[in-house]
Amino acid sequence: MKLPFSYYLSRLLLALFFGVLFLFMGASCGFAGGTAVLITLVSWFRTPKSGRYVVNPGKGVRAIQRDARMQQIVDKAGRNGFIALNLLFLGLAAYTKIAGIDSIPTFIIALMIGAGFGVYLISDIILRG
């Protein structure tokens, strides 16, 4: 499974973009560089061999794509995470209305978003099994 040079170049440019983006957002040079290196290594070595994607070297930059089954799994897991997040926000809205609370701390919203993402990841793992 030999991937074309354009695939590797596109992933390197994508990793550099995220590294520069983290620098502009105020991250340290070590964190930004480490993130860029990690993205590059994962996209070059792990992703093509993970079994989650169909590898078609003839497509150049788009050499790695999901097949229909994997796309259905991602869609279902995303739906589950979205529903969980909406139910959490609905519960929070009801609680604040009943308790008469005017403001919500941002860490509560961050926890709810993290819980929605957790539901997505767990659904993804269970559906792939």
C-alpha cells in the first residue's frame, strides 16, 4: 500500500497549519511543534493501517476515505452525541428555570460538551465492535 507523495505533503501542510494556529492562539512553541509532529506521524503511519479507512492510492490527496459502513457508524455515533448534548442542555435549562438561576458557569457548559463528546466516542467504539 504505497500512498502518493501528494497525500503525505497535504498532511504535512495540514499539521503545519495547526501548529501555527496553536502558536497564534498563545500556545508554547513546544506544544505547537509537538502537536504538528503528532498530527504528521498519526496521519502518515497510523491512519492508513488502522483498518477504519479504505486506501485508494490512485486518488492522490484523497487517498484515504471511509467506506459506507464506517460512514454509517460515524453518523449514528454523532447523532447519539448530539441527542445527549441536547438532553443535557434541556435539563440545564429546566433546572435554571425552576431554581431561578440567572447565570450558568462556563465550566458547566464545558462539562456538558465533554459529556456529549464522550457519548459520541463510546457510541463509536460500541458500534464498531
